[in-house]
Amino acid sequence: MDPVRLENPYVSLEPLQLAHIEPLERAAADGDLWKLWFTSVPAPGRMTDYVEAALRGQEEGRMSPWAIRENASGEIVGSTRYYDIVNDPSRLAIGYTWYARRWQRSHVNTASKHLLLSNAFQNVGAVAVEFHTDAYNQDSQRAIEKLGARREGVLRAHKRRPDGSLRDTVCYSILATEWPDVDKWLQLRLARLAPPQA
């Protein structure tokens, strides 16, 4: 599944390209995001490897990666992707999501996730969208729950972190039958969070 450009008044999700490496390096430097051992944000000098790996995943049909641009500032502020893409029944996960520190807890996450979920349910025809996060990443768990996703459980010793240690993965999902209510909730939440439009 090749990523397409997705946009609303607040953010634009641009299909990831090598040209995004430098602005993504700047975004990751805002808050030294790579120092959080339970995230996958690349350390300085490793963004090229990160982007190239995402593009390989795209070529192999396993991922659809994007760079996230905040429209009012024009800045690239982070990255996200679809992964664990399954065709029958149509399912996918949203993850590898991170934002420059100054955009965390802003309208950017809600606006980005609304675009990704809308596309997954309305265009891709997904029956379910999953979210996975490290059991130690409490901020990520709270953000996923605020989207309206349901916690399904924990996969213990599920994956390796960048430092090689084993992580427990907390799993969430939203079903297509739940999407109309989640859609209304996210639009209401976005109206409260987002800066006024000019």
C-alpha cells in the first residue's frame, strides 16, 4: 500500500522521502527524543538509516510511512506510519509515531490520527486498526486511550527495544463499527485543541 498525501486544515501527512531526513533530524533534536529508551526515535546521524528502513518496508508492502507537517508553521514536526498491514481481513497498525517536543500534547497528534484513521476506515476498508506501545510508555498509552481506542491486552517479552532489551507491548484497537463514534469524538477534541484558523 503506497502512502498518499493526507491533509486537513492543521497538518499534512507527506509520503516519506529521503528529502525529509534533514527536517526530521531537526524535529528529533527538539527534546533529544532518542534518549527515551522505550521509543524508536533515531539518534543523531541515524535518521538516514531510519528513513531508508521505512522505505524498504514500503517497497515490501509492510509499511506506509509519512512525514508530518504542521500547516500553520510549515515545519516538519515528526513521523508516523501504517505497519503490520494485512489484506484479509483488512487490518493495519498505526505506529512509529513521534513528534518534536514542542508539538507534543498539542493538536498535532489528534489531527494526524484523525487523518490516518479516516483513510484506513473510509478508503482502505480496514475492519480494525491497531496501536501498540511499550508498557513503560505511559504518555503513549494515555494518548492512544484519548483517541477512543480500546485496550486489548499485553504481549509479554514481545519485541526488542533499540537497546536490545525485551519489551512488553500494550495492544489497543478501534473497529470499523466503532469508527463513526470515534470520528465524532476526534472532531470534537480537535475543535477544542486546535488553534483558530485564519
